[in-house]
Amino acid sequence: QGCVDHPVVLTEAVCNPLYSRQMMSELLFECYQVPKVSYGVDSLYSFYHNRRQNWPCSGLVVSSGYQCTHILPVLEGRLDAKNCKRINLGGCQAAVYLQRLLQLKYPGHFAAITLSRMEEILHEHSYIAEDYIEELQKWRSPEYYENNVHKMQLPFSNKLLGSTLTSEEKQERRQQQLRRLQELNARRREEKLQLDQERLDRLLYIQELLEDGQMDQFHKALVELNMDSAEELQSYINKLSQSVEQAKQKILQAEVNIEVDVVDSKPETPDLDPLGSEQSLEDVESINEFEPLFAEEQPEVEKPVAAVQPVFNLAEYHQLFLGTERIRAPEIVFQPSLIGEDQAGIAETMQYVLERYPKEQQAILVQNVFLTGGNTMYPGLKARVQKELLEMRPFQSSFQVHLASSPVLDAWYGARDWAVEHMTREEGWITRKDYEEKGGEYLKEHCASNVYVPIRLPKQAPRTTEALAPSRALTSSTGNPCEQA
């Protein structure tokens, strides 16, 4: 019916600009006639879904997705937007970095190392090293490399290994090639014979002019043929007649014999027939290729054709060996300098956010460090965050690190839980009346939403009568500028 008659729950970016929310609200209320809408942050929905009875309502949310990573402090169940930080690195940059590494390592498979395959490798083969430098030292050991390297097979074709035809198929293919060559030679003989016959008829006609006494036409024809005398004409006619007769004999012999005759690649009368001896380079090569076949006078017993053994294993050539790349690609979220990014990693950003609070609140936040987002599914990430917190927190201080039950889907589950729980409440819902009264950028806050910061327009100072009087006097004294001009 051209409208959406049920409430809508939408996720938005952390600290989403008011203009973006205004455009979305206008679309929902004006175009789709939505009764009410609620905006929330995906990582906070995941935090809301995973909270347990013994969990504190405060915590430090580390959300790492496809494009970026957020560090979100949550105090007393509400987002502290002033101290949120974002790192412009995520799963996309890790996949691009891995693609670049493998393309440099295997330049022969440049086209096969696609971004989609790199994402698959990241999901299935990569892990986070608890100590990056120590892990790299382990990979220097050949034994450790052999035990932990992963091999990924790229698609390839077995046809590149060589001919896999049987001896009968090879013999049949050779016979077909011989028949094609035989037809080619027969056609060339017929064309040469026809051309020689036409030239011979022309010369005999000129000789008849001499016999009939038409000397003028005879001498004119000799000049056209570049000949000097009748004797030279007669010698040329004799040689050409002999060549025509030999060609006819070869054609008859080829039709009678089953075996294919050997065709000489050199013309028999090169000085008489330069045009008829022209052959394409491909024809000459094909003839030379089969000369040994025609020259065999005593056929030998056919030997079994051995299978072509490749110089190297083509399947192994199309394999990707994943060694240190398994830890180098996901490491960029902790060390962005690996790809040349001038940013702080997760550990430095967490420490920076925590230092913006007093020690009491820091202790509260680290009691619930919550990891969510698809880029946090690497094995070893939780242990790495615990190690980083152990290094940055005071001696013998406690902290807790929790991983979302389903880092990819928990944002949707949390939004569903919130919508079901608050369906009949007014908390967090923007109605059409609110939209018309307060504008599209308006936001009703709830436990998983951004913080609403209304637009504050600077107020203009009131214009006093004393300030207006001089201006009026100046206007009356100057008069109309057009009249003065």
C-alpha cells in the first residue's frame, strides 16, 4: 500500500552526524510513513544482548568491523560519547594487506590471488599472536615452519601437463593431419597445372601468329613477354610443355596410389614459373614437419608412447604456502604502522581512553572489556588483549575480558531483544509527532543509542534604538545613491 505500517529499528554509526540522521528520518517518515523509529549503535546492541546478571552495567566496548575499529566507554549503562575513539582499520584493510603480501610472494599467480580468496584465508587460517616478535622468531625454525605452514590449493588445469591422449588417438590425429596435407598438396598441384596450361596456350597462340605471317603482332607480343627471338619462344614452350606433362603425371599417380607422394618444396622450373612457386610460410612449415614421416621407407614396429612426465608438479606450483602471513595480516589492528598508517593500535587507543578517567572509573571499565564485531573472531585475540591490559594496568590490578557469543550476529540479536522489550514503551522511539515538532535530527536516547546533541545556533545580539539612530541619520543624509549618481 506504499507504506511501512510497523516500527523500525535502525543501527547507525557512533557519533553519527545530525545531517545523516535527518536524511534517514525524512526518508522513513515522509516516504514510507513509518509510525515510529529507533536508532542505536550496533556494538552497543551486541553489548546489550551479551550482558549477564553478574555483569556490570559499565564497560569498555572494543568493536572491530569491516572498515573501522571503535573503542567505546560505557558508564552506568550509557555511552560516553566524548571519549569514544575510532581506528580506521578493520577486516577490509587486513584482506588488502594479505593480498599484497601474497602477490609479491607469488607474482606468477597475481590474477588468482583475489580479494575474496584473501578474506577466506583470513577467516580460516589467520590468528592473532600473543607476542608478535616472539611468534616471528618461532617461524624462523624450519621444523616449526613445516609443522604450522598452511597450504592453499589454487585451481589449475591438468591439460597443461602435456598430451594425455592414447596411442590410438595420437595415430588417428596423425592420419588426419596427413590427409589434410595430402589435400593441400593436391590442390596446389592443380592450381599450378592450370596456371601453366593457360601460359602455354598463350605462348602457342603467339607462335601461330608467326606461322600466319602476322609479324607486327608477333614482335609486339615478344616485347610484352620480354623475349628477343622466336628461338627463345620455342625453347620456353618446350620447357613449359614438359612441366605441364610432369604435373599431369603426378596428379594421376596421386589419384591411383594410396600412399601420399612426397612433395618437393622447391619448384621444378623456378626460372619459368616464379608465380606458381609461391608458398605461404605455414604451408612450408607443415611440409617440413611431416617430411620425416614421408621419408620412412620401411615402417618400424610402433613403440608404446610413454606418458609425458612434467618437469615439476603443476599442482604444487599452484599452491600458496601461508607462513608468517597468517599473523602479519591481522596484526595491523595492533600495529597500523605495518601498512604505513599513522594511527595508534587497539592497545594504545584503549590506554588513551582509560587515562581520560580517574583511577576509580578506570577500574570499573576494565572489569568488563567487551570484544565484538566480525574482525574480533581471530583465534588468540582475547589472549592478546589480556596481555596488553596486563602490561598497561597497575601491578596486581584485576580486569576481565569477554568475547561476544556471536560477534557477527549479536548486534542483530541485541536490536531484536531491545525492540521486543520496548515495543509498548515510549522510551527510545521517535514518533511522527516528534519528527514534525523537533526535526529529523532528533534522537531519543536509550541504553544502546548515541548521545543526542541538539543543534545550538548562536543567538544574534538585539539591535538597540541607539545603534539604529546613527544608521538612520546616515541613510537620510546620503539619500538615494542612484539619484546622487
